[in-house]
Amino acid sequence: MNGWTGRPAPGGPGAGERGTGGPDGLGEDYLDGNALAGPLSEVFLIDMTSARGRCDSCGAVSAIAEARLYVNAPAMVLRCPSCSGVLLRVRRDGGQAVLDLRGFSYLTIDLG
């Protein structure tokens, strides 16, 4: 997916900046959740990086922008900043975007 843009997350790496330290100590590189702004804007008409959700694994509540985005996989994978549980997967399949949101107990979106 092209056109990744975003704002720096408070207290975390900025969009396009990389961090290290994947789940289970794998040491994978990641981007912050702001990097999903472009791909999600292809599906939603509002900025989704400020949406807040509850991790189904640990119960932590955070904004998408605060989560860790891993892009070296068949799909982009967004992981919880607290427990590294998978929150969201997004991939392009032909002319469709496929979103797997089952890692969120809920997702709250500010409509303005």
C-alpha cells in the first residue's frame, strides 16, 4: 500500500521512524501506528490513527497511533504497545482491502 503518512505519536517513534524489539524478543523492526494513516484512509473517510481500542489480550486501551506496526509480513500487523498481542491485520487482495480487527475488544472512533 502506498502513501503512508502520519503524525508522531506522543512518547513514541514518529511515523516512518523505526523501533526494534518485536514480540517474544524476536528483535523485529516496527513503525508506530501512525504509519497506517495512508492505508486506512483508503477504506475510512476519517483519520483512524486517533481511534482508541481495547486490546482483547491484556485489556490495555490505547490509540492506533501508539501501537506498533510490523510491515515485513504478507499483511501489515498492528500490535498492542503493552503486551504485543495482535490488534489488527490489513492487507490488499486484488481490488479489496481485507481488515482483521479481532484483536480489539472494541474500537472507539471520534466522528468529529
